[in-house]
Amino acid sequence: MTLAEFESWSLTLGLGGLMFYMFFIIYDLAKQSNAGKYGYIALFLVLGLGMAGFILSW
């Protein structure tokens, strides 16, 4: 495995793990604020679109 391959895998796994953790944070935020069904949808839509924009620009 070359250094470039290692860096590529590390970046992919690191950012993937970070985004998974961010989704967990959004879920926990919605749960702690007692948001209803529409609150969950709004939080995931608004905060998740930032990550989706980053993924699409990558």
C-alpha cells in the first residue's frame, strides 16, 4: 500500500466516521429537545444538508 492509497483510505474513513458522529449528534439534539416528528425532519433536513453539500462538492 502506497502512502497515497493510505491517505485516501484514511480521509474517506475519517470523514465518514465524522459524518456518522454528526448524525448521532443531530439525533441526540432532537431527542433531548423533545422535538416531534416534524422537528426531527426539520433538524435532519437543515443540518444534514450542510453535510450533503460537502459530500456533493467533494
